[in-house]
Amino acid sequence: MSIGARTSRGTTGTNSALAAQESPTTLVLLRHGETELTPQKRLSGSGGSDPALSEAGKRQAEAVAKVLAARGTVQAVVSSPLRRARQTAETAARRLGLEAHVDDLLTEADFGAWEGLTFAEVGERYPDELAAWRTSPSVVPGGTGETFASVTHRAALSRDRLLAQYKGQTVLVVSHVGVLRTLIRLALGAPPESLFRMELSAASLSVVAYQGDGNASVHSLNDTSHLADHR
């Protein structure tokens, strides 16, 4: 066995060991609190009216902020630009003594003509389009909306930027169902259709950790235990 071969394996082993010792970069994924549209399960994307948090949503934001402050692990807060997400992020940031930063890449998809409709209403008015949208990330929702392929592209860009900027830290990411499901799907290496098999409730927390070697692991999904007294 040559010295060169032995050194090569030793270097690889050392790099792997160092990567394993590095603190992971953890994204705490928080869906914004409820708006008036949330209980009605109406599609509310970036092409709609940009609703604010309802009174229930404000209580949910306070509840999640309280539990995050108690944990004391979050070191940065980044939010979608939409009002409901910013209000949720700012509530958490105040409790944490941090500033909420806005990342436009974290905004919700535009659902085009489907904005404001329930899935039942979309199914009645646009049955073929809805069926196609559920099976292909390249289908445009509501005629003029944003495809999930596009959402995936920008969600991945945002993730990569966060992992580079906050290496080894814990970041609270406040966003929407479409973007957060996409980040979880990518972490799992799951197919696009898995997006519709995840439940992410308003003000729920999910956690994804990213190791230095690029591996990701989902630590929790749709945790709403902090909302027990704030329904």
C-alpha cells in the first residue's frame, strides 16, 4: 500500500470527522398565524389581498414567540415579505431580542384566479386544472400564477443563502405552506407530489437540521403543542 493512498484515505476520514463535529445549521420553520381566510381554508398567496393576522393569529404568534424565547436557541429571524408572515416574525423577534429580516424568496406562491377560493370551489370551477396542478410542479395555477417548480427554485436559493450566512446557527424562518412544505420535501428528498401529503397548521413549527457535509434531517413536523391554550 502506498503512502499516497494511505494519506488520501486519512485526509478523507479527517474531513468527515471534522464535518461531523461541526454544529449543524438549523432552520426552525414557522408557518404564520391565522388570518381571517385561514379557518375557511381559502387559498391566500402573493397575488391576493395580503391579509393581516386575525385576533386568533395574533394570539398564536404570541404563543409561539413565548415558547421560542423559552427555548433560547434562535439566533436570527428571517421572514417572507407578506404581512401575515412579517407580523408573526416581528412578534417572535421582539420576544427573542432580535431583528426580523425579510427575504423576498420566502413569499408564498401566486395562485392566479384561484386566490381567495377554497379547494372545493377550485375543484368545481377548474377541475382539470386542479387535477393537473396536483400532479405536476410545472402546471401554472389559476392561469397566471406561479408553478411549484418556480417555488422550489427560489426556496432552494433562500435555503442555500441562509445556510451560508448563518452557518452553525439556529434560524427562525417564517413563511407559508407552499414554501415550508417545499423546504421539508427537499430535506427529505421526497417527490413533488409529497407536498400535498403534509399538514402544516397555522403557527406550527417544523425543524430541519443541515450538517456540514450537506446532509439534512427533519427533526420535527407540524408541532402545535404551544397552541393548546391559544386556539
